[in-house]
Amino acid sequence: MAEEKSRALYAKALSLIPGGVNSPVRACAQVGASPRFIDQGQGATVRDVDGNTLVDFVGSWGPLILGHRHPAVMGAVAGAITKGLSFGAPTEAEVRLAELVVQSVPSVEMVRMVNSGTEATMSAIRLARAATGRDIILKFDGCYHGHADSLLVAAGSGVATLGIPGSPGVPKAVAAQTLSLPFNDIKAVEAAFTAKGDKIAAIIVEPVCGNMGVVTPKKGFLEALRLICDAHGALLIFDEVMTGFRLALGGAQQVYGIRPDITCLGKILGGGMPVGAYGGRRDLMEQIAPSGSVYQAGTLSGNPVAMAAGIATLEELVKNPQDFYKALEEKSARLEQGFAQAARQAGLPLCINRAGSMITLFFQAGPVANFEQAKKSDTKAFGRFFNLMAQEGVSLPPSQFEAWFVCAAHTSEQIDATVTAAAKAFKALV
């Protein structure tokens, strides 16, 4: 598979951009490769600058639930561009997208648009601290909530991929306001609240983790978090940047029947354009300026082009959500079952975690229910697997600690071809 143009672009990028990339995990060093520079996407495939076409399970890291260049999304963006790129003033599109969010996400009564998931979680935490008059935030090891200072403590995603514990530049005083506990360990949460419950403003959690690889909540874990927050006057924040509109139209909170106080959204919300949002109970959201005194602003928040892409995406999902998510589940289950059978036939220890259209193959026997268990995976084996799959025309996230995404555009033939490629790779690994 030719890669000359990608390698030349990477060499040039290294002299201009830190690490040659604008987000660390894209560098692919952790899988022993150099990054593939993408020229275009179509449906469930991407084509790189060397002309190679690959079946894509990155999906821009989650936003593209409809696939690349969906006609409705592309048409909406093209129409919005003809009117202008940004106004710094309210537009009708902001109101329509907010309406779709409030109608779709069970806990959201009001919503504020921002430009990224990091902005959403950072702003949600500021609101939680203001509303409770407390400073401490409780998060979970391996959960990545963006790169705001207070949330890089024991973060997953690219931080885990690069093997670093957090980040220089985060003051100790800031880090001290964040408690990080093992995911799925409710006894640790209870102990933390026994010790510091009157100082904890909120728990922030990915209801289904996608940044240490896919890790699902144990039965009763999310329910217990809700009860503990209620008992101690803390707020529960669901980071649904990844799971929002993916596991169901109403996200993980719809699937698990839990009502958080604040929800953070992104990715699918923007249909591939930069976007984020946070929303929740009306009494909380009305504390945000200019209604209230909790300040948060953004020059490009509610950008009309991003709003157009988000509206087009959500309007596709709300047409017939039952059939849409059923079809997505069937494709994802087919992929999981194919991987499991191929691994058994090859005699390869493999733990497959899946939640809806999110899936991760951990190169270990498992189980994987928290970050410590995820880190036991054979990352060298994953690196070899990544490169073997690329040779077979399959594009995967270049990290053991990331979710793969199935989209509506994936065909049965592409799913089966991916399983066949994986079976070949598994045999090469044993």
C-alpha cells in the first residue's frame, strides 16, 4: 500500500507543527507507524493522499454516525455557507438545534452551545461549583473529559496512549481539587463522600467509557452515583460527548434510565463540524450569564455552519430512531460476533467490549471493567494488529485505548470484509 505522499507530508509537518499533528494520538507513534494523511471520505470509507481507500472505523473519532459526506449534511452546510460563515449574533439555526437537543435528551431542559467537548465539560464544572458553592470534582481513572487543567488527572484517551500521567503545566493546587477513582468501584466513591462529601461539587463520568477503550458500567453503578449525589447535595454530570445520540437518540442516559443534572455533548451534535454543548435542569442553566452570574462566552459559539450540520444530522436521527438504532445495533453485533469467532479459531486471547456502535478489542483475556484492567492489554500486539489491518484496507484508531465506531453507512459486505481481515491478522499474531 503506497504511502509516499503521506510520509512526505508528515516530514514537512514535523518542522511546522508539534509532533507533526494537531492532536497527539494522530501521530501513530504508539502503533509504530506514521500518520496517514486523508484526502476525502465517502460513506464508510476514507481515501488518503496516496489514493488508498480504507473501510473507516474512526469516523472522525465518533461524530460521523451517518458516514462521510451524507447528502443531507453536505447540502445543509453548503446552504449555510452561501449566507456567511459567522455573524457573532443569534441565528435561527441555534434555536432549532437547541430545540432538537431538548426534545431528544431526557435530562436537558435548556442548553448552551460551545465549540468543543472540552469547553462543554469545563463550563459544566464551573456551573457545578457555582451552584453548590464547593470546589472538589470527582472523576474516574481513564475517563477523558477534555484537556482543561482540572480534568487531566488520570485521564484516558491520548494521555493514556502516550503513557503520561497527566500534563506539565497543571498547577498542583488545581490538581488537588480533583479526585480520581477507579471506574465501576462504588465503594471507593462512597468512601470519598464519607471523607469529603461536603466539599464535593460534582461527579463527572462517561456513562459508557470510550477513552480507555470501551468500558461499560456494571449493573447498579450509575444508579448508585445518582443516589450518592442526591444524598450529599452534589451534582451528577454525564459526559455524553461520545455517547450522546450514539447509543440511542437520548444517549446513554436514555439507555440506562439515569437523569443527570448536567449533560455534556459534542461530536455527533455537530455532524463533523467543531461543536460542543452543555445542558441540564432549567434552574441550573439559568445561572449561566446573561441570565445569571456564572460567566461563559465564545466568539464562535453557535456558529451557523456547525449548527446547520448538527441540525441535518439530528433530523436524520429523529425521523425513525427505533429503526435507525436497531439497524446500527445489528451491524455492530455482527462485527463483534465475527471478531469473537475469529479470535477463538486463531486461539488468540481477546476481550471484546461493546456498547451499541462503540467497540474495542483489548489484546488480553479480560475482563476489562476499569482503567487498571485496560492497561494490562498487550499494546505491542495491538500495534501489529493495527498495521496488519491497514494493509488489508481497514482504518482503525491508532491506539489500544480508543473506541471504534460503526456508522449507518457501513454495509454488511464491509463488516464481513473487516472480520475476514481481522481473522487473517489474528492468525499472524499467534
